[in-house]
Amino acid sequence: MTSVKNRLEQLEKEQRFQQWFETQDILERFTDDELKTYAETGELVESVLCASFGDRPSRLGGLDRKTLLQMWEESERLFGGRSDDELKFYAEHGYWPEQCRDITATR
């Protein structure tokens, strides 16, 4: 039974990694303006929807799996388990809500 549980955990971890990679790979292809528009409006601009978008370079394409796994683990450490509200707060302010509480508690 333990081996089945371990295998399921490995598969779930691999799936999370694959989802992270696909998302990051897409985001790496955005220009700064496209990313800003997407972040502000939640809508993709026409240049991202065109067929040639997939031909754009991504810095992830040349990295080995070990490096990618390290990047993913760091991302998981920073963003894993965060709620949508926490992520929105971070996107708007550049720090986490608990950091705001920590700052005010030390004053």
C-alpha cells in the first residue's frame, strides 16, 4: 500500500511540475507590454493569440531538467499553497500580507 501511495505522490508532483513548466514557458514568450496588459486586464492581446506565438524563444527551452526542477521548487516554496487573494495582494503590492503585519508589529 505504501508503494502505491508513494507512486501517487510522485505522479502528482510530476503533474504539478509539468503544469508549472507549461505556464512558465508560455509566460517567458510574452513581451513586457503583453505581460503588463494581461496582468492588468486578464485578457490576451492579439499578438499572443497568433500562430507564430509558439515560435518565440523561451529561456526555459535551453535549461536542463535539474535546473528546471530547482526553479520549480523555489516557485513552490514562494507561491505554493497561497490563496488567490494572497496572490492578488502580492501582485498589487510586491509583498505578502503577513509581511505587512510583521512590519507593523515591529514598529
